[in-house]
Amino acid sequence: MSTSTPMINRYKWYEIIGIYCGIALFLIFVLSPFVEGFLVSLKPLSRLFSSPYRFWPEHGSFAAYSTMWESVPGFARYVFNSLFISGVATVVVLMLVVPAAYAFARFRFPGRGPLLGAFLAVNMFSGAVLIIPLFRLMRSMGVLNTYWAMIVPGVAFLIPTAIWLLRTYMLRIPKELEEAAYVDGASRLYTFRRVILPLAMPGITVVAITTFINAYSQQFIYALTFNSKTDYMPLPIGLFAYFGRQEVIWNELMAASFVGIAPAMIVIFFLQRHLVSGLTAGAVK
Amino acid sequence: MRSVLGQLHLNKVTKSFGDIKVIKGVTLDIQDGEFVVFVGPSGCGKSTLLRIIAGLDDATTGDIVIDGAKVNDLAPVNRGIAMVFQSYALYPHMTVFENIAFPLRVEKMPEAELTAKVEAVAKVLQLDQRLQQKPGALSGGQRQRVAIGRAIVREPKIFLFDEPLSNLDAALRADMRIELTKMHHDLAATMIYVTHDQIEAMTMADRIVVLNGGFVSQVGKPLELYHKPQNKFVAGFIGNPKMNFLPATCTAAGPDGVTVTCEGQTIMVPVEPRNGLIGKTLTLGIRPEHIHLGKGDIRFDVVPTVVERLGVNTIVYATATGAEPFSAMLPGAANVSVDTPSTIGFNAADCHLFDGADQALERRTDLHEIDMAQLAAQSA
């Protein structure tokens, strides 16, 4: 046989058709909003509500992608704000989570289990439930209407997942490596820097990517509540600028959405390989 | 070559994990330059004992003394020990050079001196062509050598090995065994070696420490353990296939030995007698390699159930009259076959006797096989 597919991965033709049908169904469900959003962004505004509704755009053009910058002059700033908030949040999360995950993976201390459980429990609340207490907290800290108002709660809600993800990764680093370093006279910190950090790098990358994406997508609610300064508005709020007094500029809104998520898409695109291998590496040795 | 001493003394060391006592009081003296092997079945505490000596685990009670200084509270590096782990514990992201250099980097040794030392060690271990490779690119034996190199480079007083060969295949294991013995000779360092493999213990050790259930069962030279096991456990543990045990009744005890009845026959075993043995049920031990086909002071019939032909000898497994399985190692291609009764026998001089508490009655064997001077005199 010329094929080198392992026996366990071989399927009959009808099984293959079934598998692909399943994947197609799933993909249609997930991707169709994006497809329609993209098609809307190509349509002239006047044709949007033409009846009968046409799925495929007539007189389609990319005009909305250039006019969107004029309708909302601050849009570039919003995209930058989003990137900035997510970037800072990711850096802060990593600085806190890397040592914390190591501690949870290696040290036995009273309350370790309950603490890990508590982190999971925090994740069960969405930020929205806690918005009022958070608001009071932000106000007393005096960070309302600053970048910190969006970064701090974002970081708080991103830490639990990041700790769980990285702890699992760090548990897989053999303990003997640390023992060997200890026998050779290395301090905890030296071992952490020279041995653990380099070995945990794929795991840290995974955490960085997921944290960045989540920070990018979750800033909406905090921005809406804790910030009223236009200059600090991130992308999701910025999109509201396309909601005019009389009408919504749908085509430009859709175009702006796609332009807005482009930076995140580019990040994912380049790190995708790392992301996948990192995550599966956590499952199988 | 070396001026550092590596004398180790364990004084009543115990170790408990919670309520479970793993080491139940070990007192042991290890001389400078000795190759000592800790051997015992899984869970006997041999690895734990090694980790206590290393300073990775602390002793619950008792003292660890190296060169006259109590080191209980010292970090491993200050004890002057180096350890080779079963899993090698190499740093996968570093080159072989950096792996070996790691202890020196920790010491902040100047670059030139460090390079010279690492290269010298690499040369000894035939790793000089591999210095820029990562451990992942090496074979099992080479990885093992890198791990040893990392231990040697620090020039410790005492080397600790935790089952270092158990991940290698049989052929490589035999090679590494010889290399390690040679290395011990060249370095003249104290080495403590943990294994569950009695071949490694017998071939490499100056002295073997047999551990059983957290106690030291016996300490002695390899052949001493083979010829004069102090108890039934050591007798059964050393030697492969393991020693056969038969029930025997003591009928007389005199200055020449102890007379027992076994399999309905009476023999006099040349062992040190003890008071109050007469009438007691003893255990008679006979090694498979001391069993002969058709002759001996005691003879009886067995029915072989499995026959293994190894060329140099034939191993017969049979059910004897007792419940315990019985094995015999016969020279060459012996004339035995499965399900056909064969008469086997053994001589009284080869027998071991154990009392009701499984303690051996000391054999009257002259240990000429242990004493090299006597051995030389005999062959001359």
C-alpha cells in the first residue's frame, strides 16, 4: 500500500463524506454571520434594504472601506486603543500569571486547591454581573475614565483561565529538572529563569495569545461603563459612532468591524501554528 | 588525582511520609572511594535513602555525616555530592556543552576555565563531537553520558546514581556498566548506586547494601552475599533464578554441623550450630545452580513444567512436593523434558539453613572465592 495513513485513521468513503458534512454544517453555522457581514460591507447603503433582499451584492464595491475613515475620523484611534488595552492587559497578565502558575504547579501550600477552585468560580461570573461593585471600586481607586479603567478589570477576569492553562503546561515539565538544578547548586530563581521559563515558552505563548484575544473581545463592557472619554474608547465602542441620528451606516459599520478585527486576525494567523501545537502538546506527552 | 575525601556515615536514619515509615532506621558506613550499591525490591526505600543522602529529602530522624561533618541541614551543593538521575534530567533546551557547564555556570566560574573543564570532561566521555547538539539529538547512551558529565564536572566527593541504566536496552546497559566501573577506577571517587538489578549490583559493587522494607537486610561484598546470606530474604534476592526453599526438620546439631531431614532423607549441613534447634522446623535453601541431575546427597523426583534452554545451561522449572515452585540450573543441554519425571539432587555442602525467624545459620564455607589472595594461592 502506498498510503502511510495509520490504520486507526482510515475511514470508508461514506464515513469521510459524513465527516465532511458534519464539518460543513458546523462551519456554515459559525461562519455565515461573517460572510453576510462581509457582503453587507460591499453593498451600497441605498441597496441594503432593497426588496426583495438579495444575498449577493449588486454594484458591489469596496467603497465603504475608504468612506468609513471619513464618517468616523477617530476610528484609527479606536483600533489603536483596543490594541493598546489588550497589549497592556496581556503583558500584565503574563507578569502575574507566569510566577503564579509555577507556584500552583510546584509548591504545596495551604489553600492551594481551594484557591484554584476560587479562580474557576470567578470565571463563572461574567464581568457584567459585577459591573456595579466594579464601578464603585474603580471610582474609589480614581481610575475611571483612564485606560486603567479598562485594563484592570480585564486583567482580573483574564487571570484565572491563564493560570489554569499555564499550570497544566508547567505540571508537564519533569520535576527532576528542578531537582537536578537544585543538586547542582542553582537557586529557585535561577532555575526558574534558566530552566523553567525556556521550557514553558510554548505554554506562555499560548496563554499570551488567548489572553490577547480575550482582552480584545471583552473590553466592550468595561469601556462602556468605566470610561466616557472618546479618546480612550476602544474599537467596540468606536463602532457605535456609525450609528447616526437618523440611520445606521450599515455597510461602513461592517467594513469597520472587519478592519477592526484585522490586527487580531493577523496576530492569530502568524501564531496559529504555535497555538495549535502548544495546546495539543498539553494533552498528549 | 583527587585529594577530596568522600566518607559517608548514616546514623539511625529514618524517614516517614505522613504515617508511613519508609526508612526504619539505617546505620551505615561508606569508606572513601568505595563503590556501594543499594539494592532491593521496589518500595524498599533505596531511592528514598539516596535522596536523603543527596539532600533532596530530609531525614525524619538520624544524622547524615560526610567527612566527619553533619550535613543534615546543608543544601546538596554544599554536601559535596553530585547526582545522576534515572531520567537523566537533561535540560532539553540547552546544548550538551551548556548541560555539562550548568553547575559551573551556577558557580559563576570564569568562561575560560569553564570551557576548559567542560571540554576535558567531554573528551573523557567521548562527547567532544556532540557538544553543540541538543539532548534530543543524542542516543540513550549518549544522554546518559551527558548526565554523568554534568556530575563529574563539579568534582564532587560523592557520586549518587539513581537507577541510571534502567532506561537503556540490555546491550547498552552492559556497556555502560563496564564504563561506570572504569570511571570509578579512574576517578577513585565514592559512588553510591541505586538499582533493582542484581546483576548491576553484583558486577559493579565493592559492597552491596540489601534493603528490605526500610531496613538494611545485609551489607557485604557481592560474593559474601551470595555465599553467606544472613537471612532468607538476601538468600532469595541475590541469585537468579532465585534460591529454592524446602522445609526441613532438625534432628541433631553438633560441632560439625546441623543434621536435618528433608524430603525423607537425612543430611548433615556444615553450618554453625545453635542451641535448641533439635526438633524445630527449619528452611533449607539450595541455589538452582547447585542442583545436579540424578546425583547428590539428597535426591528426589520432580516433574518439569517449563524447560528453558540457554545453550550454556538449561533452566528447569518444576513443582516439587512442596507448594513452592522449584527451579534448577543444569549445565549444558540437560536431558530433561516437560512432564517427564526426572531425578535431581544436591549436596549438603551447598545447602543453606534458616531458622524459624528466617535468620541464616552461618555456613562453614571458606570464602576463597571472595578472597583474591586465597584464590591466587589455590590456582598456583
